[in-house]
Amino acid sequence: MNFPARRSWRHCAVLLALGLMGSVGHTQETFKIGIVSFLSGQAAESFGIPAVNGAKVLIEAFNKGQAPAPYNKPGIGGLPIEAMYVDEAGGATKQVQELRNLYEREKVDVVVGYVGSGDCLAVAPVAEELKKFLILYDCGTPRIFEDNSFRYVFRTAAHATMDNVALARYLKARKVPVKTFNLINQDYAWGQDSRKDFILSMANLYPEAKPSVDQLPKFGAGQYGTEISALMSKPADLTHSSLWGGDLQAFILQAGPRGLFKKSQVVLSAGDHVLPGLGQKMPDGTILGARGAYGLMAPPSPLNTWWWDTYSKAYNVYPVQAPYRMAQALMGLKLAAEKAMAQNNGKKPSTEMLAASLRGSEWMSPAGKIRMALSNGQQAIQDAAIGRTKWSEQKKMVMLEDIQRFDAECVNPPLNVKSEDWLKSGFAGAKCK
Amino acid sequence: MQLALTILVDGLSYASWLFIVALGLTLVFGVLKILNIAHGSFYALGAYMAASAVALATDWNLPPYFSLLAMLLAAVMLAALVAPLTERGLLRFFYGRDEVLLVLVTYALFLMLEDITKLIWGANPYYVSEPYGLFGNIDIGSQSYVGYDLLLVVLAGLVGGLVWWGLNRTRFGKIVTAVIHSPEIAASMGIKVSRVYMVAFAIGLFLAALGGAFTAPMISVQPGVSVGVIIISFAVVIIGGLGSIEGAAIGALIVGMARAMAVHLMPVAELFSVYVVMALVLMFRPEGLFQRIQARKI
């Protein structure tokens, strides 16, 4: 009576062992990407989570082979993409450790990440030292590639100088009269750089215009009553701001009822991402940029329509700048990796091959053409766009009108010229249509 | 003259908001001897609860002014729910231990509450700006202020007055004072010290939540709102003297006025102005403006 039972137990053990062997034997090679962005803290809502959402929906489409050509090959060159998501919160020291963990412990092939300029400046030399592939998809400081030389580190989005040059060019093109302008920017690298870029750009295009009130509230201030009083006490023709996220939302909610937007033409260098949330609370006529031709200002194309629809369907909100920048990074990576794989007989490429493939390349993204044109082909340039807000009663959303797009060469410095030098030279070498 | 008036109004408005939050912080320290870092999280929770409550009131088509009551009720509910859980369920196990350990415990609580908030409300921002427009605009000199901002001045005065009256003119206030001076002697006189601790903690939490609730209409409520407020609140209570209500009021006024003057006269020194005042006070009065020097118990 015991014999059949023992035999069935042995059968089970053999089957289990075979099953395990089979599963091990069939473990498919993947293309592993570490994605780092803010999942908590103040930058999560505006930048981190929308970007990660964008990565999730795009990677799913890539793996299913559902993205439009030339992104329609499943995964990356047929290898399924395996993504790991890491929180960028916690400061630069933590990020350096997390980056090492991703490469050395998790064995990721590529890291795509970083919103904070401080984080980018900290992790880039580490990836370079480890000879590991790193794409910086978002952070804005020009210093990363202007003050350093990298082989394995890339930035697939334009740096922040473009934003304020485009704003100033837009004002000039639309003949907005400016004799004085006020400024309110956060008191850290991003705000200080934006402020400087805008002042230098205005000096080129509006030499007679003078900066007046110059506010530098701390990051995450939340309460802007006093700053608004200061701005209103000397109202200027124009009020410039590079505030973003919760700070920008709070500023608009507090400055709107006090009449700042009526007394002065407000221009926001990176304001597009607050439009879906603020809705009707966003004052009409505000001039704003998106740090690229993103969202409502993206050039019409089948690729953009697909991206807009895919993201909107997944998250019930249209994509703003952060998911666009993530998409252009992953699209550039996919094409570069597939090109390198083709040269490597279909096998996963080495870091060196991958870097050679992305360096100096160009590709179409939902926001138009991305060109790795600066800093020996490691730094991208792209077109910029600026528009003016207008609430649409029919669509029940804020729309952008009077949109003007600027060619990448018109708003980015030329090769081997530092941003600040370019601004001080009066945009020497800029090619504008 | 106009500039002085603007600085005065701006400083007072900022100080009012700060006082409501800092009052809770100083009260909890005064009674429980806890430097409560999680106070910032209670502020954020108050803002989120208020956002949900106002949204609910709007959905039910209640009159616009009811949103103010909804915000108040949100803060009360939060204090009633979370204070017993936190104080009885966590903090009481650490009473009598090193103050540094309590700071670490409340910091851990702060981190947990950050994630809990995100789990409940998600990462998307909440807007409840409807109450912000309830009182229209008021012109003071050449400036147009939102009436709601000035409501906070009234609210701060009311809250400060009520807490002062409660501590100085009621039987419960005398009991609290006795516990502050010596929990051991108070207990030997038949006072339920644990109950005093819980009530004091609940009032402190309510004040943080109230600050958050009445700030919600002016901001977008989203992850991260808890961080800034706790740092500046600590500056206020350090200037005024930890555990002192008068100190919190004067500290908030000093910080509000210093900040308003800096923003109007030297914007680059905005942050510096607050902490230079704090440093000056600590140089001459290390225990804060309203804290008496106390002999250490051995």
C-alpha cells in the first residue's frame, strides 16, 4: 500500500526538479534599466511621479511592441525591458550610493534618471569612474557638461539656458513692451541660474529694460504674501518666475486674487505642468514655457498623438513636461541600443558600444527632433516652445494660444560655447528662422 | 510710511500663521518635554483632511461659509483620532527616556506619516481655494490684501487667547501647570498625569492641524508641505523659549517682522534674517526670550 504513494512522491520530486531546471534554463535575458526620479518629497508630484508614470506606460508599450515605428520592435532589440524604480529623494550622497547599488548589486545595464541638478552633478562622475552607462533625463544645470568631460554620461534633454532665451525671444517676437521687469525665483541653483539667464537674455533683446524687484524666496516657502506685496509695491511691465511645482501653484493661488497677473505680464519659464491641476485658477494671458516643445505645445505628429493618447488613457490626465522628457530619453536609448546590438550580432552591447551609438545621434520624439549636438555629442539640444494661457469653457481646461516654437539652434548655445559666454556675447552664432 | 505699513501687515499675517503652528509645538514641549518633529506631519494631515472636508462640503452643496466650519471640524477630527493613537500607542513608552531618543522617535513618526499620507491621498495635489475668496479683498494703503489672509490674524489671536485662558484661568490649566512643574508631585496629589499628557498632546496636534487646515486654501496640498513649516516653527519656539506661550507669540512676531523687512528691503537676506535673529537671541538669552533659567534636577 505504501509503494504507490512513495512512487507518486518521487514522481512529484522529479517533476519539481525538472520544472525548476526548466525554468532556470528558460530565464530570458532582459535589458535592465534603473529609473531614478522623485517618488516622494516636493518634486514628486510635479516631476518624479509623472515621469515614472511615463516610463511605465512607455516600457509596457515597448515590451508589447505596440509603440509606433521606429520604436515598434518588442523590448530593446527583442530583449524584454526590465525596469527598477528608485526614489531620488534623500540628497546627493544617498543617490551616489543608490547608483552604485544599481550597477553593482542590481546589475542594471543602464540608469536613466535625476531631476535635481545637485544629484546630476554628484552621480555623473561616479558613473564615469565605474564606466557605466548613465542618461540624465531631466536636470537643467548647464554645468554638468560645460565644466566636465564624460564618455558614458549623456543628457537627452536640453539644459536650462534654452528656457529663458526662448521666453525673451517670444516677448520680442510678440512685441510685448517691457521697460521694467520684476523677478521671483527660488533661492537655489535652479532659481539663481534661471534668473541670471533671463536677465542676460533680456539685456540682449531689451537693452533698455531694467530689472526692478528681485525676490529669491527659499525652496518650498509655500507662503508668498510678503513677496507678492514687494512685487506689487513696484509693479513692473513684466514679472518673471522659474518657480515650479507646489511653490508655483501656491504663488499663483495667492498672487491671482491680489491682482498681480492683471497689473503685470507674468512669464513662467517652466509653468506648463501646473495647468491640468490648477484649471480655471490659472489666470488667462500668462506666458509660459515647458522646458521644451511639450504637452499642449508639442508639434503635431503621429508619434505625439500616440504618446498623448497612451499616457492620457493610462492616467486620465495629459502628459506635461516630465513624462515627455522621460519618453525622449527612453526612445533615444532604445534606438541607440538596437543600433549597437545590430553591430554586435544581435547580442546585448557593451557600455562602450552603447555609448558610441548614442553619442552624436538624433531621433524623433513626441516633442520633435532630439539631437545630441553639444559637448562632444553627450548633451542634447531640442526645439523650445512658448505659449499664452487661455481657459477654454468648451473643453473645460486651460489651453495655450499664440504658441511659438523656436529651433534648437536659435535658443541653445553653439558647440563648444559655454551658456553664460553665449548669453554675454549676444547669442553669437544663433540660427533663428 | 506706506512701506512701513506694508511690512507691518505682511509681518503680522505671516506671524499669525506661524504662531498657530508654533503654539502647538511649544505646548507639547512644555508639558511632555518632547521636541515633536512629527508636528509638521500633523500640519500636513490637517491640510489634507481640510481639503477632503471642503470637497465633501462642496459636493453636498452646503453654503460656502460652511467650508470654514468643515476645515475646523477636520482639525478636531484629526486630533481626536490621531492624538490618542500616537500618544498612548507610541510616545508614552518613551517618557522619562533621553530627549534625543524622543526626537528620533518623532522623526521616525514623521517619516512614517509622510508615507501614510501619500498612501491615503496619493501624490496628486489637492486644491481647495474656494474659502480663500470668501472675504474678498481689503485695501490697506496701496496694497490689496485677500481678506482671508487677515482672517488668520483674527484666528491666531483667538487661538492664542483661548489657550492662555485655558492654562491660566481654568482648573485644568492649573493641573497642567502642576504637571509641568513636577509630574511626580502632581501624581502624588492624585492627578492623572497620563491623562494630562494625552489632552495636552491632543491640543498640540489640533493646533498643528488647524494651521494646516486654514493654510490649505492658499496652497496646493501635496507631499512635502510638512518639511518647511517644522523648521521655521522650531526657530520661533527657540527664540521665544521652549514651552512658553508668550514666547511663541513674540517669537512668531519677531520672525514674521524680520522676514517681512528682509523681503522688502534686502530680499537676498530673507532666510538669513530669520536665523540671524535666532542666533542673536541665543547669544544673549540661550534659554530663549521667555524661558526662565532652571536648575537641573539631579
